[in-house]
Amino acid sequence: MVNTLAVANAQTGGGYTVLSNLVLHLAQVDRDNDYILVVSRANRHAFETSAPNFRYVALPVWVHRIPLRLVVDNVVVPVLANKYGVDVFFAPNDALPPGLHCRTVVGALNLIHYQARDMVSWNGAPLLERCRILLRRKYYRHKTPQAMSRADHVVAISQETRCQVIANAPGIRPERVEVVYPGVPPAFMTPLNGHPTARDNLRLPYILSTSAILPYKNFDKLITAFAMLEHKYHVPHQLVIVGSAPYPSYQVQLRQLAAQLGVANKVDFRGFVHLEELVELYRGAAVFVLLSSVESFGFPVLEAMACGVPVVTSNLSTLPEIVGDAGLTVNPEDVSAVAQVLGRILQDHTLRAELARQSRARAKYFSWERAALQIRRVFEEVYTSGRVAGNQN
């Protein structure tokens, strides 16, 4: 059984990308084992497959509302798992419900729970929003290590995430935690449709950064480095920032910073864009930048590489692991170094072409088929080890 309820009806974000693609590729590579997916009427379309060994238990749309989803995850879902007599339960959202009478696998997808509160929250957010974030953080800081310790096996989205699990889950054995890298979202591997409507109103070449606009993504450092880049190298480029702003007041502060630095007319906050537009923006960018202090995986870096864009990213957390030798890494706190790296790429056509080539090659390393085969092997090994233990008893 796979619990998909952590994924709502939003076709963005790492959780949606990982789980939807993993399920659809499991349906292609595994016709021997039977799967039951706990879905809702809001997210079922993301996991729909005609494979005869996949069945669905569809719950109402309201299950996605917090705190109702916590009740469903911890009470209703275990009842369903025991009712259907499942052999292996997969919880892909860093938490494991109590009362399961079967073997268990937990997906470790989110490093944010382990970070200091100041890194992941925004003091300028409304009080209600800050309270919500604090409660959510407390819940997962308690539930996540507990789930990892109880699970028969843990699959981590990156080596950095694996290290965090081992460091924070009491008594967990390292051999029970393995890395399963996700693949490239399919839309970023498709040929360009020849209609660059997303770039029609961009009058200048541009540097691109995509992510939710949050403090730990260091957009303030990026805007400061961009201002230094323009003043020192006199490049004609815009800075295009794509992503929703969970804290509008933080984005207001970023706009004010751009104005103070004299680059407000060249920093373009695009907000949320649809997938087709996002792909076109990637493919038209001169260089892609992501300066996060922490990432569980960093899908924007992988998406940019798949589109053949030169990448500059933070030398912190998971990002060097994902980009490998295909991009340039830099300390996000050193804004002058960020500006220098960007200037070097923009002025060196040979370097830019080589980085673009390396980006495409690196992106091919990440495969959904390989990930699905790894997960299938984990499920079968966990089931087999449970049978052996049962026979020995």
C-alpha cells in the first residue's frame, strides 16, 4: 500500500514530482506485485494508470485539510492497511502511522524538519502563519525521527538526506537507509515546441532562478550579487525570478532591496508560472542560479541541467551532490564570488557552451526507471525479510 495523501492537487513541488512519477514508473516496471494506493478525489489523476495490478482507495477531497489529514494519516490509513491485509506499507512523506500490522518503508524527502527555526521561517510573516509553521515543524521534528527509527527500511532522496536521517533518528542502523535518486520530470526532456511565448516580453537576455521565494533560498544574496555583476561587468542581462511567495512581505523586502541597489527595473519577479512556460524560460536562460542554504534534493537545478542551461549553485547541503561536475558551486554568503562566477560565465562563450553540454550529460544520470526498479527491490527485500523473520519465530 502507498499513501499518497501528502500530495494535494498542486502539480508543483518536489513531493508531487517524486511520488507521481515513481508510481507511474512502478506501474511500468512491476507487473508481478499488487499495489493499493490511498488517494483522494483531488489527486487521483496524478497516479492514474491502467496497470491491472494497481487498485485505488479514494477518499474525499477534505482529507487534505490540516489538521484533518493528520487524523486520516494516523487513524484511517492504518485501518485501511490492516483491512486489506497489505504486506508492505510505503509512507513517502517522512512520517509513519501507528498500528500497522505489516512491514514498512518510509520515504525521507524533506530536510527542512531538521533545520533551525530561523532558517526556515520568516519573522515578517503574519503571526498566524508563523504559528502554523512552528506547529508543523514541531510535529515533523517529533514524527520524522520516530518514523525512521520504526521503519524496516528508509529510502532517502539524496546522500545529504540520508546523513541527516542517520544523525537524527535514534538507534537507526545505517544499512537500513539507502539513497534512491529521482529522475528528471518528463516535461523538461521533451523537444522545444518552437513557440517561445514565455520569453516574448523579455527584452533582454536573462539570468534565471526558480524556487519558492523563501529566506533560506537566499534571493537577497542573489539580487545583491546581480547588482554587483551589472555595475562591475556592465552585462545587459535581466534577473528573472520564478516562484510563488509564501510570505508576501518577504518579496516586498526583496523588491525594496533591488530598488536600493539600483536594479529594480532589471529584476523581474514572475511569480508562479505554468509548466510549459517554465520549460521555455529554462531553455532561454543564459545561466541558471540557485543559492539555497539547504535543499533536500534541488529539482530546479536538475530541471535546468536537463534543459541544457549552465548552472551556478550553492556549495551547501545537497546541491553540490546533484550538480556534480556539471556546474559551478559557490558560497552563497560571498556575494562578490557569486557575481564573479556569473560574470565569468556570461563573458566566456566557450565555458558557457561546455557547461551546457555537461548539464545535459549530468541530467541523464537521474532516471525514473532506475528509481522505480530500486523501490521495487526494496519492497521485495523488506517483504522477504519479514517472511524469514516470521518463519524463524
